Amino acid sequence: MSHKVAHWKDVPEEEVEGAKGLYRRWLISREDGAPNFAMRLFRMAPGGRSAHHSHDWEHEVFVLSGRGRANVGGMTYDLYPGVFLFIPAGVDHSFENVGGEDLLFLCMVPIKGVPPQR
């Protein structure tokens, strides 16, 4: 495939294992022919949270809507629209929704080393 144009709501949503109220959409992935980066959209329901975890790859995160908190390397950061984060490989991190609406954020990760989407 040479390119892809779509609406995010047309991409299937999957529940993230090991988390509470967290859902993921693979907007761009290796299945689309992307050789370097994957773009994922996460939706975290009010009261949702991810487990503390780390990966062998970096993350770039951009908050679109909602309110939340991120714990990155033992530091806590408020999340709200427009906030972005860089999380280096191997750094422990987690996210939680502390607001009354869905927390939506984009997360970009390198294709190499990331398990294939389901």
C-alpha cells in the first residue's frame, strides 16, 4: 500500500489486556506498509488505568481530550489536551483517567521491536 486515508472511528477498537477501561485503535501500522512508526489512538474511560510497565521501545504521546495523569520514571504529570510526552525505552510508566470523560491520546512507537497488532 502506498498511502492510507481514513477516519479514526472506522478503525476497529480493541480492549487492552491488563488494563482497566483502556481501548486501542491501530491507525497506522506495519500492516499498512509503514516501515518505521506505528500510530495508535487510545481511549481510556473515566476511572480507567493502565498497569505500570515498560517496553524495549520509546513512546511519543499526544493528549487530544480529557484529563488524566501519567507516571513516568517515578514522576507524576497532569494530562490535558495539548500535553505531549516522550517516554524512553525501558522507563516504567502508567496512565490513568482522573476526569469525567474519555481520555483520548495518540501514541507513536517504532515498528521494530513492537509486537504485531492483533
